[in-house]
Amino acid sequence: MNKEYAIRYENNPVITKDDLPFRGECAFNSGAIEHNGELVMLVNCWRDDWRPHFLVARSKDGFKWKVSDKNMTEMPKEYPYHPDHGMFDTRITWMEEDLCYYITHNVSSHLGGRINLTKTTDFENFENMGFITGVDHRNCVIFPEKIDGMYARLERPAGEGDIGDIYISYSPDLIFWGKTELLLEKQTFWWESHKIGPGAPPVKTDKGWLIIYHGCRQHMNGIQYNAGAMLLDLEDPRKIIGKMRGYLMVPEMDYELNGNVPQVVFPTAAIPHGEEDELKIYYGAADTCIALARASISELVEKCLEGGPLKYEYQHRDKVND
Amino acid sequence: MNKEYAIRYENNPVITKDDLPFRGECAFNSGAIEHNGELVMLVNCWRDDWRPHFLVARSKDGFKWKVSDKNMTEMPKEYPYHPDHGMFDTRITWMEEDLCYYITHNVSSHLGGRINLTKTTDFENFENMGFITGVDHRNCVIFPEKIDGMYARLERPAGEGDIGDIYISYSPDLIFWGKTELLLEKQTFWWESHKIGPGAPPVKTDKGWLIIYHGCRQHMNGIQYNAGAMLLDLEDPRKIIGKMRGYLMVPEMDYELNGNVPQVVFPTAAIPHGEEDELKIYYGAADTCIALARASISELVEKCLEGGPLKYEYQHRDKVND
């Protein structure tokens, strides 16, 4: 019997371009979080003139959403980006220690992609903190707590050649980042064999940090974007203590298979919300609309632990100094 | 009349594989600096089994060098690099404030290239401080002084697509880096139209930071590596206050034109040394040997100022929020 661990909402998608306050091309990979008893989303959408907007949307129940015309995008200054290059993929983290939300998103240009950081307490006023990576980063999620007194993030540099792996970095202040280490290399399983990247910001559970991420498979006609789950050690998230061997989701519904970019399930938010133990996973579908799947947090944790830790045999064949 | 601003040493190259204490493949892009009244170089060379070594070499006059068998390379731990992937391009900076030398070099792997930092006071004992960039960096030089209380570096990320520009980053502690800004974009002049990267660590002059860097031109049969010069504001090195429009050097000698990689002049050290106003520029030639060219510091500064500052017209055609 087939068994799914993320159950799609039957009235998917929850937001489409028809929900935008203007003529738009798409509404896709968008971060969401709980705020003041409702859910808030920063809807990553493009107006018909191809201008990227991140519009504030709100929902009481997580199913019905109202997209406002409040736009948080701000053009980076003193840098040769321009709107046609695109801004992508909002992610939102609540930082209890700072009593504020941190928002990451990508800004693309002919010089590469960079991650921008923005701060807000109310989703009305936004403080742009500027770039927190160099060029060639597409995905970045911030942990909702400091680890050993340091901010932490997962990131996926997108470099030349074969690069497409997940790293972890630390920062004393969110401005200067370092101590970057490889967390997960692609090519572990078929559904994540081409590229992987952090998806939703980490969800704290009593067993570890639950990470919903995306993994890509390359085929003869392009790239299929899938979702996976892993569990990181609470104290030291450089350690993968569990990982689902199988995928969490692969594109199979019409709205995931067909659109601006076919075959895309791209998770950007995972929020404990609704029933007890319920995780609401929001994901961009086919770079066209936003969909919802629900999972049991404890079941995902269990599946990760059942898969067990991943251990790499690093190819240290010899010491250099031999 | 042809006029050169960097005069090649007539007995070039100064170090070849024949100077190594073992059978080697090459001795090329190597950092050098003054230490205890002599010059010291960390010779980037490969043994015949392709193992990278950084050997300490010494010279009284900067012309005759003796390469020792002291090797400073150390394999990165807990990371899937192995020797066959290569380690490249030492650069050395004396940091007066810390009374020590900082050495940067690249470590390559199938996951990308990263910059490693090492500290020494005597070139006998080396302290490995680990990686200071994520993947996909090849060139990094550290300023010999803090700028406004911060360490600073020039770097060249090497990303997918068309990336090959010089950036500046800052750090409070050499471990965590940020505030990354574009310094110089490639495609300014023909000899630097394909890629550019920092070469020698910055040289302080009374008019500004003198930067000797490399610039590449792509042609039908590969890439020609050239050298250029620019001058950065002393107080705020994000500002290019002068830049030679023409090249400083293009490959034209046999040892630059022919070797493991043809057509390469790759500067890695620029040391005020010898006569008054003399700059000794060491560069890898054709990825095979190490050569020396001498220049007048004041003349280079003058040429940069004559070229004048570079101003970009960023392509901010519209605000996003219009």
C-alpha cells in the first residue's frame, strides 16, 4: 500500500495569481509563519511587467488566504541589480531572543545571486539589513534560536560545475558569517541526486531540528524538484541524526506538474499549526502557485530516525604531507 | 615607443621545478614577503605524484632563491577534499596589529574551491585557522591593516555562468566575514574582459592601496592571463580612486607563453624591496615557474591616478516599487 507522509490539501492551490491585487504572472515559493494568532505569508509573485513583489498575505486557518497590496521588496542599492533579474524565495524565521522576524530572500543579477536579510516585528514595517552572502547563493534559512550563542543558517551555494550541496554557517551578529561546514552532499538518493537546498526554516522538536528541504533529480528533459526531510542534532546541528531515505513529496498533481516550470515541489515554510502535532508545509508548485501539505511532526521525526544518521566516508586517501 | 611599467628580471624565471627538493611538476603562483631582513616565499609546487606542497623558500636579494623542504600544507579535516584536487595560490600578508603573517590559499575539491587561512610568525610553525570562505572561491588577499577597526580582504568568487569579479569583504576577527561589496567588475578593458581576481596583497602607498591583480581575456583557444594595477582609497578601499586602463603585463616571454597552462602571468606578491621606490612583483608564469618583474611604485601610482577612478552606471532602471 502506498503511504504518504505529507498529505496535500484537497483544495490546493491555496494562492494563485488570481489572488493578487494586480495582473501577475505567478505566486510561488513563499515563506510563512504564525504571527498574532494568524498566519502571515510573504507572497513571492511577479507582476505582469515581470517586477518581483513580496506581498503580505494573511490567513486565520492556513487554508483561505487574503493577499494584501503591502509589498516588502526593496531594490538593493549601490549594486548592479535591476528588477528584471528577479528576487526569489522568501523565508521567515521568528527569533525569540530578538523578539523579531528575520526574512531571507534571493536577489539575482548577471553577477550571481545573493541572499538579503530583512527584519520586521509586525509585517508592516521592514528594516532591510542588506546582503548576508556573497554572490552565487540561492537558498538560505535561519535557525529560530542561537546555537551556542551564535546565529546559524543553512545555505546552498550555487557554483560552477557540479555544486549543489547544503552547508551550515554561523554568525555572532547576523552580519558577519563563517565557520561554514558541509552538512549534506547531494547524490545521496535518486530524488536528490542533482542538487539539494534548504527549504523551510528549521522546526524545533524534542528529538532534533526538523528540516524540510528540496532535492532535485535531473532527467533528459530537465529537473524534477522534490521535497525531503532530515533531523539535525539540537545542540550541534552540524550532525544529521536522522534522514528520510525516501522523498517526502514528488510532483504528481497537475498544479505541480504543469506551469511556468514543470515538475516543481519547492517547500519554503513548515509551521506547527492547527491540530496537535500538525505541520503545515507550504510549497511553491511549478513556479506558478502556492500549495499546502500537512504532516504529522512526530511521524516525520520517527521516519527520519528510522532512516538513521548519514555518515560520509571522506575521501582522505592520504595525508598531503606523507 | 613602447613603454613597459613592469620590467622583467633578465634571468627569469627565479624558481623552477629544478629548484625543488624532489621530483616535481611545477612551481608557480606563490606568495612572498619580507621577513627578518630577507624575502620568504611559500612555493606552490606539485610533486610528481601530484601532491600539492607549499615549500618555504628564502632569498637575500630577491633574485636567487633557495627552496627548503619545509612544507606548510595541511589537509583540511572533516571535509571531502583529497590531495588530487589540488591546493593553490599562496598569498602572504604581514599584519602589524597582530605581529604575525596571514597566509591564504585555495583548497579545491569536487564540491568547489575554498580559501584557507594560516597564521605564522616565523615560517617554521604554522597555525591552521581553517576555511574563511564557503565553496567556490579561488583568490583571496588580506589587507595588511585593519580598515576602521575591521580586517578586510579582496576576493573573487567563481560561480556558475559569467561570474568573475572582485569583491571586498570585512571581518571583526578573520573568522566571520560579511559586508561584501562589488569592487571591480570584469569586462572593463580587453585584457580583463573575461575574469578578474585579486593578485598580490595590497601595498600601502601615501596615495592609496596599490592593487596588482590579474585579468583574463578569452580567445578562441583558451584564456590569456594578464596583470593590471589599480589604486584604492586608503580610508575606504571600496573606492577605486585610480586604475591603469592598459595592462601592466601580458604574457610575451617564452616562460609565460609555454608551459602547463600557456599564456599565464599570475601575480601573487608585490613587495617594496631593494632600491628606493622599487616594487618586486612575483608571478606564476604558465603555471610552471615563478618569475620576477620590477616596477616603480610611484610610477604605478601615477599611472593609476592618470587613468582615474572608475564609476559604474548601475542598471537601476526603475525602482521595484514603482
